[in-house]
Amino acid sequence: MDAKEQAEGEKRVRDLLIGPLLRRGLVKPGAMTKAQFEEMLADLAKRLAYMSAPNLAALEEMAAAAPGGKDRDRFPIANAILKAATQIQPPADDASPLIRAVFAHAVGRQALAEGWAPELLDDLRHNRRWPGGYALGQIRQAAGEALRRHAHLAGADPAHLDAAEAAWLRDREAQLARCRRIADLA
């Protein structure tokens, strides 16, 4: 996302999420200073700039239905809004700092070198956590059949592949290329 798109996205977040929640009467959380609240809102705008207008409207509706505070009149904390946002419209893989960091790390480089990077990416999208030793073992094990199939189809004569096999191989190669692009961004 370039600077212009980011600025437009931040304005969209302020217009379609933050503004409507404030107009509904939701006020800053009691434990926050006014400066902290403003920082939280600015950070929300930056983090959610990737979202489309309809999805921001859906997020606003969800956030309005779950206000904070004992009187249920407080603006929801950013973490709750961000969690709901990933359910509605997850950020693109290259927009996630976690995904970029994992692919820049030795774990991501190993996954790319060994061919199980698409499964690592799927796990990161689903769990949004740094994979530990056990999780990495599970991811590698889950990738086993895809690795064997990829090795078999990539080594075969393309003329002898049926349409389904050729499509699967193209899709797998595209997934691997997407993972390499993410690693290159980091």
C-alpha cells in the first residue's frame, strides 16, 4: 500500500468506523488518558486502512454492539476491534508484520527451501502466532503429501499431466511464489 492509499484508507476508517462510534456516544475507556485514546484511534486508523468500506461498516456495527465499560458506554479497546477486523477482512499476507517477520526469519527461509512454505502461511493466517517447535513439526507433517505430489508432478513431463494435475501444480507454484514475495518484502 503506497502513501496515498494509506492516507485514503485511514480517512475511510475515521469516517466509517471511528466517527460513527463516537457519534453513538461511546467515550474513551476510563483507564486511558485523552492522549492515549487519541493515539489508540490513530493507530486503529493506520492498522485498518486496508479494509474496504462495506467491511468497515460491518466492523462498526459489531463494535457498537459490544461497547466496553460497566455502563456499556465506552469505546471498545483497539485489541478487540482489531480481532474482530481479522474475522471480517484479514489483512493481506504482505500487510501482516507477523507473517513478514516469520518469512524473514530462519523458520521462513527453511520452509521456503524445503517447500512447505504454503502450509506455514496457512498456519500463520489461521493462528496469528509465532510457530513453536511442536507447531512447526505439525506443519511439516501436514505438508508431507503436498511435497511428495509436487516433487512427482514437477518431475513429470508436462505433456503427460492431466488437466487437474497441471492445475494443482500451477496453483502450488503460485503459492510458493507468493511466499517468496513475502520473504523478499521483509
